[in-house]
Amino acid sequence: MKRTLSITVLGAVAALAIAVSVGGAAPKPGFRAGTWVGSGVQKGIFAVVPDDPTPVDGTANFTLTVSKSNQATGKLTLKTYMELDYLGMKGDITGVTNATLSGTGSDIRFAGPMRLAGEVTDGKLTVPFSLTKPVSGRLLISRSLCTVVTGGTDSKLSFHWRAVPKKGTPRPKC
């Protein structure tokens, strides 16, 4: 009887240990408290004109501050280049987005206006092009280490990014 009880207790402890390791929620990847600087490369499709998707290339830079209570704030700048070809009009368009970052260390959102400018031509007439469109999305975290966080976005203005702690700020506690 004593032997059966010991085996039963050991089995219960092992089952509990497995349940905790399997069922325990792993922390979401994210930014630790501190100030982070990130940069990235942009590749994607953007509809300057409705129903006319245009390939875009560009760069992204951001500064993100995550408080000890896990609130995230910051600024994101996107600089975009695209070649427009719509209804016989062709041109080079550049876009600049100054967006606000908000959310938490594991769920960062961005939103702001994209200001597009350039010239379009049909080969005979050249006219200036200017348009402002709202853009928004999330910084999706694919890998989160103590001093490096990497990811992409869920936006049509897709970019892959890498962030590290800002120089001169305290290192994140790991």
C-alpha cells in the first residue's frame, strides 16, 4: 500500500509539472521597458489611386519608449518611393509618413498621414501630383531578445525592422 501511494504521489507531481510547463502561458514576445531605436526596409504594395496597386520601396525609422507599466509611445517615420503608372500617366512619387506609436510592449500600433508628392506625365503634359492618405498598422514582433527585437508589419506598407536599446539609456533588465 505504501509503495502504491508513493508511485501515485510521484505520478501526480510529474503530471502537475507537465501541466504547468505545457499549460502555463509563455510571455508574449515584446519590448522590455526602456527606449528603443529601430530601422527597417520597406517593400510592398500601396494603392495611391483606388484599384491601382503600386509597388513601393523605402525605409522606416522609429523611436519607441516602453514604460515600466508596459505602455508604449513613440514616433515612426516612413520614407517611400513608388513609380505610378495609371491611365497613361506615369511618374515618380515619394511619400513621407510621420506616425504615432502607441499600445503596449507586445502590441505596438502606428497611425498617421502619408504625404505623397511628385510629378506625373503622359509624355506631353507634366503635372504636379500631391495626395495625403491615412496609414495604420501594427509592428508585429517575430523575435524578442534582451537587447534586440525584430519583426515586420501587418500593413500594406510592409517593412521588416530591427530595434535595439537607444545608446546612452539604461540597458533593459533581462
